[in-house]
Amino acid sequence: MTYQAQAQQFLADVFAGKLPQALAACAEDVVFISTRPEPSAQVRAYGRHRGHAGAATFFQTFADMLTPGEFEIHDTIAQGQHVVMYGRLKHTARATGRPFASDWALVMKFDEAGKLALYHFYEDTAALEWALAVNG
């Protein structure tokens, strides 16, 4: 299976709620980053989440913060051990009911064993923080 196919299967498993299958595709020391690598008390998804436990926390935090809505993948680019995807999303903040819409990009890197080693998701943090009513 190509890294591009692995990346697509990983996201399919995540969105289907098959977290054990998704985690099985990850390296033991996988790193998940949601936009900002620095942790934040106001947006718990920010920061570096390491290993399978960190990945599980990362996805649970997403589920606690947002009701999933639309998630469009516009294109996927693969080169070597890297896969880059980009698209558009629209979710709803659970705490406020506000919409969160953003263009997004995702950088994934696979290790020599073919396991997901890095998942770095980029999105509009101003739109996310507005939806979550961070600082008002």
C-alpha cells in the first residue's frame, strides 16, 4: 500500500470512529500537532500529543470540542515518506454552537516501517478560537 493510500485509510478510520484501527497504523512514538505545537489551556487541542495515548487524547479532545460536519479533501500530494492533503472543513463548536469553517492542510510523515510518525494539521486558528469563544 502506498503512503498516500495509508494516509487516506487513516483518515477514513478516524472519521468512521475506528480509532483502534487508526492507532494501529501509527508508530509508537507518533506525534500529533493541531496547528500550534505550543500547548494552550484555552484550546486543549493545541500542543504536541505523543504516542498512542497522546493520539487518543488528541482525537477525544477534537470530539469534545467540535461536532463534525463537512470535511472535504481537495487534493493529496505524496512524495517520499510525506503525504500532504488540503481541503475545506465546517464543524460546530459544542460549547457555543458557533460554526467553525476553515481551509485546512495536513502534513503526514511515515517512518521506515511504514507507520504514521507525524500528523500536523493546519487550520484557521482565529476562526477556531472565535467558534470556541476564546477571549470573548
